[in-house]
Amino acid sequence: MSEQTVQSRDDERLSALGYRQELSRVLSLFDNFSVAFSYLSPMVGIYSLYVLGLAAGGPRYIWTMPVVVGFMMLVALVFGELSSEYPLSGALYQYGKYNVGPRYGWFVGWIYGFALLATVASVDSGAVGYVADLSNIWFKTHLNPANHVTIFAITGAIILLSGILNSIGAKIMGRVARYGVYVETIGTFGVFIALAIHGFHQGLGFLFSSQGVEHVATNPYGVNFGGHWLTGAALVAVLANVYIFYGFESAGDISEETIDAGRQVPKAMRNALLYGGIASFVLVLGLLLATPKSGIGGVVTGGIPSIIAVLPSWLGDFFLVMVIIAFFSCGTAVQGAGARVAFALARDGAVPASRALRKVSAKHKTPVNAIATGVVVPFLFLLLVLVNPSHTVHILWFDYPANINALYALVSFGVSGIYLSFFLTVLGAFIARRRGWEPSGTFKLGKWGMPVTVGAMLYLALMLINIVWPSAITSGRALFNYGWVTLLVMLVIVVVGAIYEGFARPDREVSEHRIEQN
């Protein structure tokens, strides 16, 4: 099929859904995959959460990874069918809008968009420690990654640079993401190979041991799982992987900038999740086998740097650069996805200042003001690092933990918000099927549609409960959800959205758009 025929088909589908081509459709399958993979980012996830997973579940936590990837593949299949049917910017918002209705879609978009912009602040601030370390090594500086000025300067610069590159054009965003894929490949498989050459310290049997983490006396953090691994430690350790394996849906957020989106986006989603799962497994496998004979205690204290410290200094510095690039690529991809959600909502008149936010640059064919929102909002979230109690604070019936700044508390919503928006989207697909919807896109699940949808829905519901379930801050679960904090932050954001929607009724604007297009 010729490129002109494909372009014509893309334009016709967009027109049939009530929109005209405003953005530049320049992204290939690999570009689309790269954005999704960079958002998922095995390096960012593992380097951020490996220690928590190891402390909560011991070495055998690695086996929770295939479980999460397997069930998330069901979600990717449902999203793939939806993205083929509705190849529009804003992905999850659009799926909810068409499958259930404008009000439902608006709620999905509100939760998903908020979670994305919170994630931008999370990812970019996560790079601060690595940038500071590299600067201190190379330039003999004395940057303190915990210092507020250092956090603001480095994180702010990353957010701003990502915004500039996203504004220049979708092709630039795709190139940044491509570099991210190359870096992730080197940084995951490369670390495994380098550690293997240096010599592993553990045998394969180590991968099936818990190292006693289920017992409070031998847990590195002193948390208590009542001596139970499968029904205690594993339910918390799995969250280290749950917090990694999403982001593949961003392939749908940039559908209107992807060539032959109805065919290519579903492939990109599946490939990003599958390759991300393989790369993550290989990296964690290498780190576990390279654990010193002294055990996991030193690793939990010193983190991944304590493992790769055995490598030559130049190689350690090289991998440090790879980590920083991975964080930057991930943050840029998430910011770009969040901007497309804001653009999609604004184009339907469903958010304040819609007229300004839906503006598309005549030169670069990008939603410049929506991208600016993806810069300003995360920067405002960054101010929350100033709220950092030095001691545990008792609030009403729960405790806010010491030395956890408010940005981390907000970011803890990122994962719960993503899972809630995922669940609502799959639930919307289930409702549509019950109403008689028959997918007509290029990618269809056929007779497997309902079983896959139900399986994905059950997984998301159960894991969402596992993510937000409140507990005392002394429990292992609080390593991830800070006790009651994640649940309460999610409820506040949902309630604020409900109040705004109830008074402003942005869904009416969406309804009018749907009437006009019909």
C-alpha cells in the first residue's frame, strides 16, 4: 500500500470521528514504539524500585515480573483494539468518550492526565541524584541531591528542555525516544553482560530464595509480613513491578502523529510491553546474581551503585550517563503524552482555557500551549518538595511519614491514578461490548474480545486495591503507598474532578462536539 493511500485512509478515519488533521503525521512504527517504550523505561523503573522490591520480597521477587507483564498484556490487547478503532490523540479519554459517553470519558481524561503530569515531576526529579553524582565525579562539584536548590535547578532544567524538544516537532520527540530505546538496551543488557564478565557471586538457587524478608527479624527494613511470603511479602514486592509496567498506552496518545495509526499503534503497545518485560527481567537477573556473598542487606543499604561499583570506574560512569539519558527520555515521553491528553480535552472544549490549549503551531504542527501546560504544571508540583516533615506527623486518624516530601506523596498517586484510569477504560470497553459494540478497526480480538476484556478488568481491579490498600506506616505496604496517603490523594483528586465536572459540566461541550460530528 502506497504512503499516499495510507495517509488518505488516516485522514478519512480522523474525519469520520469528527476531527481534521492538524498535527504532523510523521511518526513511524518504530518512533511510536520508542515513545511507548521510553515511557515504560525499564532502567528508570528498576533503578528507582529495585531496592524496594528486593527488601520486600527478597530475590524471588523477580518471579512476580512475568505475572505482571502477562496480565498487563491483556490490557495492552484491549487498548490495542480501542486504539485501532479510535486512533485519536488523548487515547484513554477518547476510548471512554466513545465507548460509554462524554461524562465518563471526561473523568477518565481528568484522572489519566493528572497522573501523567504528576509522573513528569516524579521521573525528572528522580534523575537529580544521578546528575549530582556524575557532576561530583567529573567536575569535582559538591552538589547535594537532597538540597532544594539542587532539586529545583536540575529538575526544572530537565522539564524545560523536554518541553522545548516536544514543541519543536513530533519527529524530534520520536528521535529522543529512539535514543532512549538504544540507551535502555545498552543499560539493561550491557549491565548484565558486564557483571557476568566480572563474575556473578550467586547461583541460580539464590533466585528462588526469600532471604528471610518475610520475618521482621531478618527483613532489611524491619517490616513485618507475619512470616508469610506468598500472602504477605509477595503482595507488596509485586508493586515494584506494578510501578514499572505501564506507559505502553502512550503509543495511543500520539496516534494522530503516527502513520497508519490504526495498524501500527496496537503493535507498538504490545512490543513496548514485551520488550520492556524482557529487558527488565535481564537487568534484575544480573543484579541479583551479582549480589555479594554477604547477602542483600548491603545492597538494600547501598542500592544498585553498590553492585556496579565492582566494575571499572570508567564503565560505572558510562552506565551512570546511560541512566541519566534514560530518565530524560522517559520524562520527555511522559510529558509529550500528557500534553496530547490536554490537547484532546481542549479540542473538545472540556477544560478551562480550551481555546488557547488547543492551539497548534503553524510551523511545527505541535500543540504548543498544551505542551507548555506539560511544563508549567509539573514545575508547580515540584514546589511540593518544600513540604518535607523531619518527623512523623499525626493527621486525623493516620500518620504522615517523616522525610517523605509532598511531591513523593503526590507521585504515589501517579500509579494509582494510572491503574484507576486503566480500569475505567477497560470497564468502558466491557460496557460497550455488552451494549453490542463490534470493533471495526484493523486490529480485532474477535471471539477472544470478551474473555480478554474480563481478564484485564479483574486484574486491574485487584491490583488497584493492592496498590491503595491503607495500612500502618510501619508495615511493608507503606514502602509504596505511605500508609493512607496514596488512597487519600487519589480520593481528593477524584472528588475535586467530580466537583468541577458537576458545576462546570465540561462534558456538555464534548456532547456538542459529538452531535456536530454526527
